[in-house]
Amino acid sequence: MDGYFFEDLSVGQSASFGKTITEADILLFAGVSGDTNPVHINAEAAAASMFKERIAHGMLSASLISTVLGTRLPGAGTIYLGQNLKFRAPVKIGETVTATVTVTTLDAAKKRVTLTTVCTVAGKTVIDGEATVMVPSRA
Amino acid sequence: MDGYFFEDLSVGQSASFGKTITEADILLFAGVSGDTNPVHINAEAAAASMFKERIAHGMLSASLISTVLGTRLPGAGTIYLGQNLKFRAPVKIGETVTATVTVTTLDAAKKRVTLTTVCTVAGKTVIDGEATVMVPSRA
């Protein structure tokens, strides 16, 4: 494991992960989750919906937050305790989602860290929220 | 689309979706999300972790909540506005996760619905939280 230790973290520290959401991602996510809502997998039904075309599962974009937390900041060794999500806008096929996490509070007694978690497409927020994680101590 | 209309919903209404989490699910989820945290994909690193073996991504289990909301209750046509998640326990390969949502409040003015959202493995809670959705009106 090679993530940050609790002692290495400071308020304001930030990291990002970006990924283009392809049609293949949506199909694989539908298979893994079982979420076959027509707005994700049925082009005709999606065209008749308020979204006008197929959109990605909100949880697919949200999963990029977990990616940043588990692989970059704090990184491997992080224990995911909680996540709040507000879905602000849909993500369409071919759009690139960037998840950014920023440390906001550090609880040294419990080794808990809270981070704001924002997903954007071309600078526009599509998801925002907050994560709570526990991070190993160097000691 | 064939989900419930707002007028068809009542407090206490409930629905579930269960899925066994396989190694293939974890590998596909790692590919879709980019979350290659070793605790999910590296058996040796996971054996040395507090979990003792590979575990599923928390967001993979959480995605089953979206499945219930988007395909069963309220079903197709539902707009996902928000989700709070508390990760209570890890999910291991081969375990069957059941996501259950239960309507708790109905806001007729805004057509908004809140639901408790719980994921269990063999009756034990692994995730709990709350969802907020908007549901189309019959009118």
C-alpha cells in the first residue's frame, strides 16, 4: 500500500481523476449494477425523456470520487466511511468527468478526514458532496 | 417508461434488488471507474490489509440502490437528486448484497420523495443512507 498517512495530510490538499464516459462504460455499469433503467440503455426511450438522449448512471460518475480517494488522496489504505452526493446535472456519452477531492477537516483523535468531492464536466459541476474516510497513522 | 407516478407512492412502500458480487463484477467495476485500489484487485496486498482478503468497491454495492430506484421503486422516469451513504462493513467476493429502499416522505409540491436505502449481506447492514428523487406526476 502506498497512500498518504494521516500525518501527511493537511487542509486544502487536493487531487483529481478524470475519465471520459463511453457507451461501453454505461453498458458494463448496467451489467455490474443490474441498473437497466431505459434512460441509460434504451436510445428510443431516452430520446422521449427530459434528457433527450441516453445518460450515464449517476453512480458511475460518483464512482470516480472513490477512485481519487482510494488511489490518489489519501490513496491505498484509506477506509471509506461515508459519502454524500447531490446529482446536479446529467452526464452524456462522450463527456469527460473529472472528480476532485479537497481535504476540509482532519480529526487526529479518530484519524478521520472529511473532503469535499466535486465532479465536473467542462468546468460545470455535475455532482457535489462530501466524503468521510479513515486514514492509517504512521505510528 | 413504466415507473410509478408520484400519486401512486405512499410512505412505507418498499422494494429490493439483490445481486451476488463476483470477482468479475469487481474487475469490471475497476475498469469502468478506474479505481484500482489494491484492496480490490491485488490479493496479496489485500491479505496484508485489515480486511484480510479482496473486498468489493463500496460504490459497487451502493450502485444496487440506484438499480432499485431506477428500475423498481419509483422505477423508470425517476430523477436521482441525492444520495447519502454510510459504509458500515466490507463486502467480500461471493457475498450477495440486497439493496432495499423504503419511502419515508412525499413532498407533493415539489414531487420529491425521500427513501431510506439499506444494503444488507445475510441480514447484516453493509451500507445505509437516504436517497432523494423526483418522480413524474400523472397529471
